[in-house]
Amino acid sequence: MKRVTAACCVIGDEILSGKTQDTNSFYLARILFSLGIELKCIQVVGDNREDIIKSVRELSSMYDLVFTSGGIGPTHDDITFEAIAAAYDLELKVDEDTYRYFEKQLEKRKLKITKNHIRMTQFPYPAQLLRERKEIQIPIVVVNKNIHILPGVPALFKILLDSLQKRLSSMSDSKFYRNEIATKQDETAIADILADIQSKATEVKIGSYPLWKDKNGIQV
């Protein structure tokens, strides 16, 4: 089995403006590493229809798996479903199961479903809807066989991504291992040594990462 590759498209003006720090791609990277799936690319785009279309088309054609984060809420700037549907000439269609879930949750609070709630139940169609755990009623929408559309709220992103781990682990038979060595040597003193080792061990990635603040030296 070949090594499985992945990419992430983080969507949101708040990320690009510096208002919000993206933590979802960091969490995704850690999960994929643990599953032996190689994350090759992270792109960040704003809440712009054409930018989202361009990004998902490009990533979907280049990598085995794509994960998007953000832009699937109830407000006017949440356009991820709309943009991805447009990217593949799909329609937006209300998913009845998700609609009923929202309706029941709102009834418990003595509220009625509104057009803004319905907006969050309109998914690109046709698409695959993954509900990997019964207690999670909000599906992961998969478009073009490999684009997994996830929310931007970190807690929800984590819950839904975690629900995918069993499915993702079955896709890869690779295992990644990380070994860290700390030294007080200056980076320039070991640069040639690391380059020589890297040239001989082409299946291994060697990096040098300076330690700052209260720590001296580097970590390899």
C-alpha cells in the first residue's frame, strides 16, 4: 500500500486577519502523524468563494485526503458548503436527518427552527455523509470522494475528527516514528553532520529546531 497523503484547507477571514489563531490544522497534523498519514500541505484562505473553490480543487487533485476547517455556520460569511458545491457543479440540498436533529434540539429549548438553522443543514449533493458515532448527529460531509468538510470551532473539529480515526487508520499501513535529541551545540557546528546523515538516510526526515527562551541549544 502506498503512503497516504493529506492536505488541509483552513477557511476564515478571522485567521488571515490575526483575530483568531488556528489550532485545528495543528491538531489534524498530530492525528494524521499518529495514523501514518503524511500531511503535505496546509493552506489558509479567507471567506471568499473563488479562493475556496481554487484551493479545494487544487488540493483534491494533488492529495489522497483533504480536510477543510471553517465556514459552515449560520451566518452570511459561512460559505464553505456553497463554494465546494460550486467547485464540483453540485446543488445544495437539505439533509433531512440533520434537519430533524436541529429541530429536536431547538424544541427542547422551546425554539423554532429558522432559515439560519436550515442553512447549516444544506449540504452539497450528492455527497457522502459520515456519522461514525451514534452520539454525534452532525455529519462529516465528504465531496469528490476525498474532501472532508469540518467545522472551524475547535471543540467540534476535534470531536468530529476523532470520530474519523478508525476509518482513517484503515487507509494506511505506514507508521511514523519521531525521535528527539537535544544538544547544546551551536546549529552551525552540526549542520554538515546532519546534512551528511540526511544524504544517507533518504527515508528519514531530519530537522534542526533551535530552543529559545530559558533553554539553550537545539533539538534534532
